[in-house]
Amino acid sequence: MDPSLFSFTGEHEPLPKGAKITVVVVYLIVCVVGLVGNCLVMYVIIRYTKMKTATNIYIFNLALADALVLATLPFQGTDVILGFWPFGLALCKAVVAIDYYNMFTSVFTLTIMSVDRYIAVCHPVRSLTVRTPLRAKLINVAVWVLASAVGLPVMIMGQVEEEKDVYGSAECILNLPKPREHWWPVFVICVFLFSFLIPVVIISVCYGLMVRRLRSVRVLSGSREKDRNLRRITYMVLSVVAAFVLCWMPVQVLALIQALGHVDLGTSQASMAAMHFCIALGYANSCLNPVLYAFLDENFKRCFREFCIPANSSLFLEEQRKRSLRQERECLCKHCCFCLV
């Protein structure tokens, strides 16, 4: 979410040097951590056969969109620190388009993941035929095609405009049809509705139905182990959705307030700093997702560990020994319980 979602009338206050440096440092940290994390997520899904589930294929789509938008942060950080856009028209169009592709692809994918979880929890028998890896791949393609309805027009509207100030510098903006004061609120409202409000309502309905189902039924699939995995994955997806809402709500609401209230955020350094903070928070969501997978999903945690620890190292062998002992204890416990019955 670059500042293209915000509109400024006339000259706007520049950020103080300290604020610029802070924003750029945050961008760089988010970029490095997020790119490493999301590339690792995509790698383990491609590398390990057991990771090619429907849910993980959706996660791959999310990681791809996040990695693409994180790759634009060095350009946006340069724009912040210099106070103008030095990279020309082609990169301006690319960065703006990737930004909106990420916004819509991410929220569409999270909505699909929530519907997918609803089917798995509330219709477990039907999910066996509906929730297949092949179908998930086709849905991912459809998500990118649907996001193109916004991404391609935004790419066309992306323009480098010469600023009318003493520096004679350029700015990467969205050149909306005239009269701009009419179309800008329409554009922002449409973005808010289709990239935030409507998906969040659908996600909320899905999770409301899932919570009711999980509370009313003790055993969902006939197996306690399968139920435990089902609940664990459901909570992981819910955590990812919650992180998305918390990170993106401030920038969406701020842009909506500016568009509807005709508030110019460029009139003070404080409002400009608040805008950049909200934008950085939205980008931070892209590096937060891999951390959530690592903490909340045992399969991702195990694959990350195998990637980071060489197979012939003493630490890896010790982990293998502990896992074998744990599995033996579980089998022995189950056997004892069976004998008692």
C-alpha cells in the first residue's frame, strides 16, 4: 500500500529527516525478513510432497503476492528518503500495479482460505472431493485473473508527474480520470469495499459458522488425531486473517476518512507521519505471515527446521532421536489404553 491511495491538494509538508530514516529502516527490515520468510515458505511447499495440501497451496499464493510487494520496498524507501520518484515511468507503473495486485490477491486468497476451512469443518465428507490440490491451484489462477481487474487499470493509470515546487522533482501517482475530485472518492470507496469490508464480512460469517460447529460437536471426523489437526489448521488460518485485518484496517480507514471527509493529510508533518506509519503497518503484514506459520503449524515448523539444520549434523540427529522416542511413547500409550479397554 504505497501513498497512491492518498490524495494531496497543493504542496504537502515533507517528513522530517528522522522520520524518513525511521520509515526507510522499517521498510528494509520488513523487506529482508519478509522476503526470506516468504521465499522459504514457497520453497518448503514445492520441496516437500507432504506440504502440497489445498491449504498450503493457498498459502503459497499468499507468500507469492507478499514476496512480490516486498521486493518493491527498496524503491519506495528511496522515494521516501529522496522526497521524489527517481526511477522513471516503467518502474512507477510496475510498483503501483504490484501494490494493488498484492492487496487484492491477498484478501481474495484469505477469503478463499476461510471458505475452504468452513467446508473442511462444517462439511467434512463433502470436503474430501471439493478440497483437492488441483482445485486449489485452479482457484489461485482465478484469484490472479480477478485481481487483474484492478491491477491492469491501475498499471495504466500509474504516471510520473512533475511536482510544482522548487526542487522540480517527480512523483509516482495514480492519474485518475477528470474531474479527479469526483473520481478519487469513488475509487477509494471501491477499494475499501472490495479489498477489505466485503471480504472481512464473508470471512466473519465463515468463522462464526465454524465456531458454532466446533462448540456443538466434540468429534468432527471420527478421529481425534484428525480433529486435532483440523482445529490446529483452522486456528492458524484465523490467526493469519486476524493479522491481516489488524495490519490493514488503519490504512484503509485513514484513506476512506480522507476521501469522504476531504481531509488533506499533507497539511502537517504529524499527519504525514501517521500516514507512513499506517502504510508501513500494512507492509509489515507481509513479513508477519511466515512467522505465524512457523509458530502455529507443526508441519511448517518441522520443514523450516529441516531446512535450517543439515541432515548430517549432530543437532539434527538429536532431534530425530527425540522424535522417535516421542512416537514410541505415544504408540506404547495407545497400546496400553487398548489393553485396558
